[in-house]
Amino acid sequence: MRFKLIVVFVEDGKTEAVLTAAREKGATGATVISNARGEGLNQPKTFFGLSLETQRDMVLLLVEEHLARSILEKIAEVAEFDERPGTGIALQLDVEDAVGVAHQVRELASVVEEQI
């Protein structure tokens, strides 16, 4: 079984919605790293030297490759990445190898067989 790593940078207020959407599409778990900071096309605004940007979370999802695209699309929809600039970004990376995922392989085997 092959995996993809989906990395999501999202406003902290939308993290739970992203996690729920990913689970609905087949993700079996996630790691959330809080207090990430990002900078997009426009530099962040400041007020007397204080940043006015919203707090971001980084969500890491190790998912089966056949489920990855639908999970990525659902995350983009829920987080409104394409509708509102500056709300975040999601991307997927190939995973060469992974350990500690035997329980996911057992859980996903029948789901993936249906997809193929």
C-alpha cells in the first residue's frame, strides 16, 4: 500500500472542519501543529508593530494514495481556499516509506479495494 502526505495550512477556526471532512473521505488520523505562521502574496498587515494576521494550524495527514485526491479536494472546499485569498493552502507529497501504519493498512485494505 502506498501513501501520500497531505499538508494543510489553515486558519485555526477551520481546523476542526478540515479534520472532519478528511475523516469523512477516508483519512484515519491526523497530526495538528498549532501556531504556524505563513505569508502569501501580500505581506501581513501590522498595527504599531503588532501582527494582524490570523493564527494558523498545520495539519498533517498520512493517507492512502487512492484516497488522497478526494480528501484534498474536500479540504479545499471546506476551508474555502479557492473562494477567499489568504485562507490557507493544502498540498500532497509522495511518501517513499512509512512505519507504524500497519493498523491503517488493515483498516483501509477493503476500502481501497473498492476504489480500484
